[in-house]
Amino acid sequence: MSQTHKVALFLIDGFEETEAITTLDILRRGEVTVTTISLSKKAWVTSKHGVTLQADTLFEEASRERFDMLVIPGGTLAYTEHTGLLDWVRQHHQADKPLAAICAAPAVFGKAGILQGKKAVCYPGMESYLTGALIGHELVVTDGNLTTSRGPATAIFFALRLLELLRGSQVAKEVGDDFMAPLIL
């Protein structure tokens, strides 16, 4: 099993567990190396609904150069207040590397100033945080190097899109079939 693609998935207290765990699971099923990174200055991070996960590493210890894609699950706007994450997102965007966010998390892209003229989606009612974006209504949108999605119920579609971007449509189809995604597509 060759895991050459490396993804950073950020966790902060209040994250949406369905979005984080579903994305983590689907990407790992597709043989993508995913490192969970705590933005909360502690290894154990508590989700919006009281699920506690141990992150693989702390933000302060993560190496920025080693990741092909950055993924931000939603659940809270606290992500938008983490200046280190905002800087990392801007650097990743300037390098034209893939970035992904779901639910409330596309607000990070708005605050980072990288949505100008880009199509994006988010959790309904959060559109005002997507500064400069062309607001769409699809479940998942990829515009250039940015992928956004609407919320917890779209997490499977979001994760499969990310897998497709990283490993191709065949791998995404195989994982989707194993996950029984065709039943809901």
C-alpha cells in the first residue's frame, strides 16, 4: 500500500465530527496519508457534540511543506480566529496547492482573502463569511484549487471529491462503491 499523498486535517474545539471523521476515513480508505492537526494547543480536541479525538500532532509542531492538501472541517467559526491557520492557507493557496473546507469552514477562505471571483458553497446562512465568492448551491464545488461543501450530510460527497482530486476517479469510485455511496448518489 503506497501512501504518497499527504493531507493535513485540522481540528479545533467545536469541530464538526461527522465532517472530520468521514473525511479522514474515506481518504485513508483511498490510501491517502492524513495527519490530524490540533489548533487547540492540546492533543485531545473536543467536537461540537462532545466527541473527543486525539490529534496526530499539534499545529506548532506540524511541518507546512510536507502536505499536498489542507482540509478544514466545519462546526465552528473558531477556525477563522487562528492566525497561523490563515497564514498557512494563504501560503498553500499562493503555491496553487489544493485546499478544502466544509460547512462553516469555507469562512476561513473568505477571511484569508482567497475567494475573490471563485465559486464556493457553505452551510446555509454562512454565505456572508465567503467574502468575494460567487455563491453556489451544489453539494460540493471545486473551483481551481479550492473545494468547498455545504455541511455534515454532504461529508461523504466532499471526501470522495477530495479523494478523486488526489488519487483519481477510479480510486474514488472504488472507495465510494465499498462505502455504498452509489446507494445515495
